[in-house]
Amino acid sequence: MAMTAVARETVFALRRQIAKIEGTLPERLQAPAAAPLDAGASADPTPGGDLTIIRRGLAAALPDAFLPIGVERLDAALGGGLPKAALTEIHGLETRDAGAVAGFALSLVSLILNQAQGLPVLWIGTSEIFHEAGFPYARGLHAAFGIEPGQLLFSEAPRLVDALWVAEEAARMTALAAVILEIRGNPQRLDLTATRRLHARAQGAGRPVFLLRQAAEPEPTAAPVRLIAASAPAVPRATVAGPLAGSIGHPAFTISIGKSRTALPGQFILEWNPDERVFDERRGEEERAENPVPVVSLSGGRKDPAAASGEILAFPTLGSSVAISPTARDQPPPGQRAAHLSPRRAG
């Protein structure tokens, strides 16, 4: 039986109310009207074959609705990556983490520009923010992230209310690849209502909005994802002969999931490769898989490589109650020397 307009509107209202309670907004899944539904899934048909499938309180989305970071474990924990048409928070717990937060945001911008070539990115902040953390270095943008200086635009606002107004107006523009808003602390003006407006504008334009927060405490916002970024120690540069002592490798970030659609926590150390412009995950020695390819070919006269060396043991001394090995019995007692080591006598 076809669903009436009143019933369909009731379902829409209930879905919006549930999304508000959960702090997320459901996303739509394009599917033909005759497509079968999985067990346990509910759907509300809309004109034109648009279908929204909700399972366990989460809405299924198109595969291209997310920006994959490129690290399999992190993308899986985030449910596919960062949502493209949404507000995403990136926190720095301390002011000194501003550089790591900015570097991680620029890495994400580099991934976005690979898909939206030719579109600029707008970075918005107050005068206090730019005086404290500074501006990204123009030459470093291209060398480390492949971003041309003309692709990154800056808007310096005298007050936070002005920066919020610029961010809301910019978030609705489809001529921008992304919008970055950088603020400090937990200002009262950036409340749940303000973040809802930013999130709604991002969804309407289909563009990501990154909210960078310096020295901020977690608080309720409309952003479906909150990441906490900090700098990680760089490792020596890897070469064919092994790590190069005294060198500095790729920039590294410690990324923690503070909030996500899947509610899965996790902490990851990501290294940004400026040459290939991709992220690599750094794992502990116990988690790294061994290289199955032998570095040196086996000897032609032997089938198997040499056995691994055993433990180092101390031989017992004479007079101890421990059994003496045959090698130890051949040794002269202390104070004596073997005959062949005695000095020769003349005559």
C-alpha cells in the first residue's frame, strides 16, 4: 500500500527528531525503488527513487560521501572516513599543538584538492589566532602538501562574531573546496546553535567545514566527528641501508578519536608523506609485519640458512658442584699454564 503524504511527512519529522537527539543528521542513499532491503532495515521512499536506509540509528550513505584518510584502521573506525558535507572538529589540547592541528588540516586539504582541482580553500580566523599561531608558509604549502599559494585564501576578522559570520557565508558556497575556521578556547558564541548552522550550511553546499580549536575542551557540538591532534616524534629517514642516523623523517601526528558516528575510540600515529601526499600509519615494533622477502639469496651449497644463534651461557668454574663440561676439563687449573705455552729452555 502506498504511503500517503501525511504518513511520509510524519516519518520525516520523526527521523529529523531522532537525528537531533543523536547529534547527527541522516544521509540519503540513492537506490532504485525496487531494490530489496536487508532484514532489520527501515526505509522511507521519496519521489524520484531517493531512499534513506537507517540501521541501528545510523543512516547509510553513498560511498563517495566520505573522504578516506588512507589509513585502513582509522577509516574503519570512522565508518568510512571523514564526511565530506559536514562540520568536522580538529582539537589541539594545548596552544603549542596549533602547528600540529594546522599541519593535519592542510594534509586533509591536500587530499580534498586531489578531487576538487582548481577550487580554492578559505581559512578564517581572528586577529588573535593569526598573531598567536601565525600563517602557513607559502613555499612550504607546495613543497609539503602540493597546495599552490593562490589556492589558499585567508580572512582575518577582528572579532569572533565577524569570523563566524564569514564562515557561515562561505560554508554555503560551492565555489570553495573547503572552509577552515580556526578559533581559540571555548567561546560562548560558539555554542550548539552556531555549530548547527555551520553543519547545515556544509550539508547544503556539499563541502567540508573544518573547525580548528586551540586549547579547547570538548563540548556538545553538531559536528559528527571530533579528532584530537598533537605532534608525534619524527623517526629517522628511511633509506635502502636502513634508518639514517641523525636525520629527520616525515612529519607525524598523533590522532585520537574524540567523537564519531560509530562511537569507536582509538589513537593512531600518522606520518604524512609529502612526496606521495598520502598518510602512513606508524605502528609499534610488535605490530609490524615482517618482510617475507629475503634480503640476501641463500647459499647455493646449502638448502637452509644458518641457524639462529642461541643464548650466551657462562661456564662453571672448577670446584663448583655443577658438572664440568669436557671443554672445561681440558683447561689447566688456575695458576698453571699449558706445556706448549711454557717458555723454552736453552741447552
